[in-house]
Amino acid sequence: MGGLEVVSALAAVLAVVCWLPPPAAARLGAGVGGPGATERSAPGWLRPVPDALSPAARGALSTLLGLAGWLALGLSAGGVVLASLLGLAAWFGLGRVPAGGASRRQEALAAALPQACDLLAAVVSAGLPLRTGVELVGPAVGGPLGELLGELAAKVALGVPEDEAWREWEDEPVLELPAREIARAVGTGAGLGPLLHALALGARREAAATAQVRARKVGVASVLPLMACFLPSFVLLGVVPIIGGIVTGAFG
């Protein structure tokens, strides 16, 4: 078997590996749409962001890009190697780009966080452990945050230390502070009820501040479309008739 056939076989194996779903343990440890165990061991600049495309979508796009590069560069051994490197770079590069629904997911997490913290605080204040509160609150909250709570409860049930399970939330920008504070409280045995109430209050204030910033951005962003519509109208209705009248009177 020549060098071209060997490289082609390796490229085909890489494409198949990209298409295969991760093991159940890796999916549970990484969460839905999160990086697997192999990607977590990679350097930080190579790890996928929380809202990146799924591994199957990234594998499909990187494989198609590699095949396109293969056809463009030719069927030589060098072309196959370059196309394989291009597909591999696309695999890691797509992992660093958030998907189209990333901002909507973060907004949903921010909107549900205060309610979830209040419900967890009520459960803990009633004397139940935090892990029980997570199991109860997850289905009640629903949405992306409910899914994360369900995954956290499953990890703890399988034996993952509770503070480590909470620290995995630090990959989520919206949940970074609550995850760090709750993990610290669980590890040190500090009171969770007052902490959860404080986190809920802080999340509501952050949501209000974010809404104000978004409203201001809308006002600033609307200036350019208004100018694009107003200036031509002003020129056509105000300036052009005056200039037309002057030209008509001068050369009448």
C-alpha cells in the first residue's frame, strides 16, 4: 500500500471518529453540547466553548471541508495531508465558535437563574440536602438551566463529588459566579440558604442591568438607520426643490 492509500485511510478513519458519538460516560461528564473527556484534557485555547456546535455537526463540516480541500489540492500525497490538516483545524476551530443560538441560551439561563436559586434556598431552608433540591428544582425550572440541574443531579448520583459537579458550571459565563460560590460552600460546609438568596438577588440585579444596557444599545443602533432614511428625504424634499428653483430662475 502506497503513501497515498495510507493517508487516505487515516483521513477516512478520522472522519468516522468525528462522526461517532462520545461514550455515555463522556457525554454525562461533559453535559449536552459540552466538550468530552479528550477535549477537556486539551489546552484551553483548543477546548470547545460551551455553546459550540455538537461533535456530530463539527465532524460533518470538518469532513466536508477536508474533502473539498482534497479535491482542490489534488489527489497527491501532499494534497491529502494538507486536506487532512485542514479538516482537523476546522474541527478545533468550529469548537471555538459559539453556535447561532448561544446568546439565546445564555439569556434563558440568566432569566431562570433567580427563580432556581430561590427554589433551592427554600428546599435547603426546609432541611433537605442540596442534592435533593437539585433533583426537585430541575424539572420545575425546565429549559437549559433545568437540563443542567438534571445532569448535575445525575453526576452526583453516580458518585461525582458535589463540589466538583458544581465547578463544572464555571464554563458557562452566566453561571460562573453561582457555580464557584456554591461549590465553595458545599466544600466548606457553609450555610447555603443565605448564599442562595444572595445569589438570586444578585442575578436579578444583573438581569436588570443587562436589560438596561440592551435598551441603550437599541437606541444607539437605531441612529444609523434613521439617518439613512432621514437624510435622503431631507435632500429630496428640501434641498433639491430649492436648487431646482434657483437653476430655473437663472437659466429660465
